[in-house]
Amino acid sequence: MIEIKNLSFAYSNVKVLDNISTTFEQGRIYGLLGANGVGKSTMFKLLCGLLTSKEGTIEIDGVSPAGRKPGFLSKIFYVPEDFEGPDMSIENYAAGVSQFYPNYDAALFARLLGEFEIDVTRKFTSLSLGQRKRAILALALALRTDYLFLDEPTNGLDIPSKAEFRRMVAAAMDENRTIIISTHQVRDVENLLDHIMILDKQAVLLDKSVSDIQKEYLFEVSAAAPADALYVEPGLGGCCSISRNTTGEESRINIELLFNYINSIK
């Protein structure tokens, strides 16, 4: 489990995170949402120990990431948005990285690369953005770490690759694993998420499970906006709306609509 208590962080005198407290539990896929500059990538770097804070604490399975101890690092893997890859072949890079991860599944890596249609002998520097992204995502899933942090994982992927990514992530999940996905492309991942956190500048606007959100809100598309709607946007086929769920009906969450609503009332 990841436990964050009263965490604050600033670059020079510019505060990015302010007194954040939350937990990330095992067996769940989290969506970490927010506008540019609110601290999503900073949060990932703090979780990995690539940045440290003087205010508040982070513990992952009772260990502080700041120590960057080998036993801790073997449990986590972080795929940044701007991953470029070294000037070496995918197979050589994977061979070097995987020796630090005891749960690495080489057969799974080969299968995922095949499904992504990536040649393992090619160098990262010869690949397009989408190909590099597919290669590192295949490796990230094959390492079978307890904690996987993905920053904008679907950027650069075409439509078939996005569908394949969703299938692979769903297949990779088990009760001992935690995956946190930061993205602006919410429609690419909304069917995967168990929990949604929305960050704003120095604040957490929402931190709830998908099931709790469905109990609280009703998401509808109708010809006219409901009289009791909390938030409405025009959409294909009518009005997209959020209302209080007073009937216990379960509706499919529109994460983009939810994000806009939460930001409208902050």
C-alpha cells in the first residue's frame, strides 16, 4: 500500500503540492487527473524517490522511496510521458533492466511485443514515438512489479494500439498490484479505472472510488437537461449531464464530464 501524509512540495519558491494525504491500495487501477502543472508528474517522481520532500511523508509498503534501496526499486516501475529510450536495441535494454526485477516474465515480454508488432532487435532511436511507447509499455507490464506508474501512456498510440493497451493492462492486474495512470486522454482509460483522483494546484479536488462516484452521481445523455442537473454540456445526441443519484441507479461514468464538473465548483 502507498500511504501519503501531509505531503507538500515546491520547486524553488513555487509550491506544487500542498498538504496532500491519500492512499493507493493494492489490486486497483487509479486515474490521476488534472490540468498541466498541477503536480501529477511530480507526484510520480516523489513516489519513485527521484524527488524528495521536506514536508510530509510517503511510504510504500512501509518504506520511504527517498532511500532508493534495491529491494524497494524492484517493486516499482515508472514510465514517463517523454520516454526516449537509449541508443541500443530493445532486447539489450530489456536484458539490462530486467535483471533488477525478480518477477520479470521474458515470455510475456516477447508476446506483448508481438501483439504490438514491434521488432525486438530494433534500436529505440530508430523507432517512432508510438513504437517507443509500445515497446516500453510491453516491458513495464512484463516486469510484473507491485507498483506501476504510467504518465500519459496512450500519447502517441494509434487507435488499435490503445485498445491493445487497455486489454493488456486489464490482463496484468491482480490483487497484489497497483497501477496509477496519469492522463489527459481520459476516454482511453476510463473503462480500466477503479478509483479517480483529481488534482488541482496545491489541492485534491476528488479522491473516490468509481463505485462511490456511481452511488453519488447519475450520468445521463438526454434530449433536454434534467431540471435537477448539477452540470450540463452539449453532446452528440443531446445534453450530457450529472445529477445527484437519488434512485440508486448505476450509470456509466463520463470521466471528462466529471472532471469538468469538479473543476467548475472548486
